[in-house]
Amino acid sequence: MTLPEFFTTLLTELAWNLAVWLPTALVSLLFIRAVLGVRMRELIVEIEEHQTAAIGAVFFWVSLGFSLLLSRTIADPVAAGGGTWAEAFAWLALAVLVTMLLFALGVFLVFGTLARRRKESLLGYIRREMRHEHNLALSFIMGALFLVPVVVTYHLTLSS
């Protein structure tokens, strides 16, 4: 590999990594805001002072799942959607939709049952358990409910 090829490859890798990393981080932060109710200005306090491990776990599994789907879309648009970028991003939208529907169903079944036992709303229960009680176990359960449909959706593109 020549020096110009090396730099071209390096710049390409950096650009594609940023193209996946930036939206993935944004989606993770938005999820933490929407589901856990943590404002961005409170995030550092939650992580450093309260050491809310559940927030870190949520960031991890949302980032992992979304980056799998997004990187798959940009890495191999032919397999992901049939050949065009429009089809690849249409596949991504469908994959995210299927993932979110199955995730919502799983959260409703698992966390809804737990919330009813405590006579709390679903969102109130999740926020209390993860943010105030630092329930890392429930964060990992929620992560599994998210990652399973992501992985299945990701692998379905291999047979396309």
C-alpha cells in the first residue's frame, strides 16, 4: 500500500466511523432523555456524583444496537437494501421500526407487569428503578429486550 492509499484509507475509515458514531451517540443521549428523564445538563451529575450505572448501561446498549444497524446500512447497501442508498436507508428505517416495536412490546410486558405490582406508571417505574435506585439489573434486562430484535434484524440482511 502506498502512502497516498494509506492516507485515503485512513480518512475514509475516520469519516465512516464519525458517520456512525455521531448519530449513535445522539440517539443514545435522546433515549436517556426520553425514557429515563435525564436532562443533558444533569447527565454529568448522574454519572459522576450519583454514579448511576444504569444510565451508562442504557447508553451502551442503545449505542451498540443502533451502531450495528447503521453500520450495516452504510457498509453494505447492496445486502441491506438491494443496491441503492435509498433502499439501504429504507431498510434501516424498517429495521429501526421493527426493533422499536418489539422493544416496546417487551418493555410493556416485562416492565408493565413490574410497574403494576407497585401501582406505578410504566415510565415512572422505569425512571425510579434505574435513575433513583440505580437498578442495573433492570437496565440489562431492558438492553436485552432491545438488542435481540436488533441482532435478528441485522442478520436478516445476510439472506437478502
